[in-house]
Amino acid sequence: MDHEVEEIRLKNGARGLLIDVPNATTMSMQFQFRAGNRYAKSKDIEQVAHIMEHMAFGANARYKTENEFEFEFTKNGAYRNAYTSDLSMVYTADCADFEWDRILDLQKVAICHPRFNEIELAAEKGNVRGELTNYLNDHQRILWPRVQQLLGEDILTYRQSLPTIGNVTLADVREHHRRTHTTKNMRFVIAGKLAGRKAEIRRQIEEFKLPEGERFEVPHDELVKANPTIVRRKDATNLTFGFFMAIKRELDDEELDAMHYLNHILTGTMHSRIFGAARQRGLAYNVSAYTDVGFYDSGWDITGEVNHETADELFDIITKELRNVLDGKITQQEIDAAKSFALGRYQMGAQTVSQISGFYTGRYFADGFIKDYKKVPEMIKNVTVRRMVDTARSFICEDKWVLAAVSSGEKQELIELNDKLATLFEPR
């Protein structure tokens, strides 16, 4: 879908993107604050952000209960949600075009005028406790925060977060909202049919009754190398593993694109070098590779699940194929196939207003950068083998990595698998 993007900066300090999608029949709205778990005033109440997010669409200045507000918000089919991460709290809504102004007004009420109360606090404490407890049964989920800790990030695991729920008071929730929900700390993306509506959208957002505040800085953790680590679970019948590498800088856009296509070559299809080979030999049902850019660093991860009896052979494949990459053994045919796949996904990725909005939000909310959708085909075309190899080698040269797994087995198994990967980091 064709669209045009404009960034607006308001007098109250808020900034956002207005994405005009002509003839769209829906509107998508997202409001982001740096208000996640890392911004709790103390680790003792780390889950205050999560609890506040659960209360976000509760009682407010206009509606006495969550049920009343929910009925009004969704009566014409509109969807709303909110989520919390280590850094962000994001409020989202999608609605039919004919009621965009009503939904924007309701978003404003929820964000600016919540009336947190003890009844809803007690209920949402229970819901958050249930959510985190459920995560403890998801081996992939419990692996991530432990790995973050191992690599030096100052965060809590789910098990460590659970006791903080009971410490959160209504005063804590109100304090967190008051301190973090400010206009300078707010970013937004609104996408839909905006012709003739931009002035009204600007007016409504400028009327958000929030203090001016400040845009919070992102915490900066020092990355470290870690020893192989097991998160022990008696009920784990296989090995849920993650090989995580980090580099102490942000990859540029060309490097990140190169890594995306390299990951596709390694694990993206049934004929990929690692995942495809593992499936053809019956070694593992799932293996994935992923590259991400943070604020001060970047990560390259290879994750999956494998039975104990086939883990050794799988890690031989992983080590072999990564060594081939480091040696520059990537064919032009593989590059062309990855580019073709990426171009197809690009053309499929703007079929809805929400998809278009999603293309911009992650990066814009992170550091204010506005991606250029129209330049994507050219960026795909410019990816080279040299860029792939050089970027992969930079992770190896950094030597900040860890192998971690959820398992009921012995640590010696993980040590032996770790020794295979360690050969990649030896001087050559």
C-alpha cells in the first residue's frame, strides 16, 4: 500500500510519525514511553511497570470501571492493547476509519487520566503473577533474561521478578505513571487515511494533560563473556539452547541487512545450511538465527531445541557452517536466493495499515530514526558477500559470547558443546 510519512514535533515536547495511507479503511495508533521495567524506582518493585500496564485501560476520569471503559472502546470493533518491555511501555489501538477521532480521544483518557484503585491493583497483581508463572513453563522465554544477565545486563529473571509483585503499592503505581508519562518522554505513530485530519490529530495530542518531563536515557551495561550455563528444569526432556554473541557497537543499516540475509542462508528455510541440514538428518525440529541492534551494542543469536542424543551432531553442523561463513564460503547463488526471498517479503509486508505502522515503530521508538520504506529494494540489492563475512567476523573478534540452555541433564554435556563453539574464537 502506498503511503507518505511525516514526523511532527509538538510544542509540548512529544514527537511522532503521521503515516498517510490513502483510501485506508482502518486507523492504527501507538503511543510509546520509556517506562519499562528498567525505569522502576528500585529493583524491589521491578514489576511496577508491568502492573501499571495491566491497569492502563482500567478506571479513569470518564469511566468508573475497566468493564465500562472496555465496552465503550470496543463497541464498534476497535482493538486495544498495551505491552511492557525492559525499556518501553506501549499503548496500541486499531479501529475502523469512521471512529478514529473517538478512539484517539479514548486513548488520551486512558494515558493521561487513569484512576488507579486498590481493587484493580489487587486483580492485576494476580494476573501479572499468573503471567510470569506461565512463562516459567516456557523454556525459550526463561532462557532470554538469564542470558541477558550472563552478558552483563542489569535485569531480573522471571523467577526473581515474581517476589517484587507483592511489594508494589498503589502509591508506587501512581509514582511510576507520574514520573514516566510525560510529553517529552512520549513518541507516537499514527497510520491511516490522514488527508484533512493532521491538524486535528496534532491538536488532540497537544492537549494531552501530562507534565513536560524529560526523555529518559537508556541504561548502558558493560558486556562480558560468560561461561556455559544451564537453567535447570526437571521437566525438560530435551535441550533448549541459545548461542548468543554480542558486539559493543551498533551495527549500521548495511551490516544489519547483511546479517539478516546471512541468517536466512543459515536457518531461514528447509534447505538452509544449518536448519535445513538438521531437518534432513532428523537432528532437530527447530533452529533459528537472529540479529538485533540495541542502543549501545548488537547481538547475533542462534537458538533452538534438540534432543540430547543428537545435540553433538547438530553442534558439529553449527560450528562447521559458521566456520565456512568466516572463511568467506558463501555462494552468489545463496545471496541471490536470500535477496529474492527478502524482496518478496518486503512486497508482502505492507498489505495492511498495521503492517505499515509496524515497519516504522520499532526503530522510531528506539532512537528516533525514520526508516525509508521506498529504499528497501535498493538496500536489498546492495548486500554483498564481503559485508556478510566482515560483519560475522566482527562478532567473533569481539569475543563476548555465551552458550546457555534449559535442561535436566548434566552440565558436562553443555561444556562439551561449548568447546565446539569455542574453536570459532581461536586465533587463526
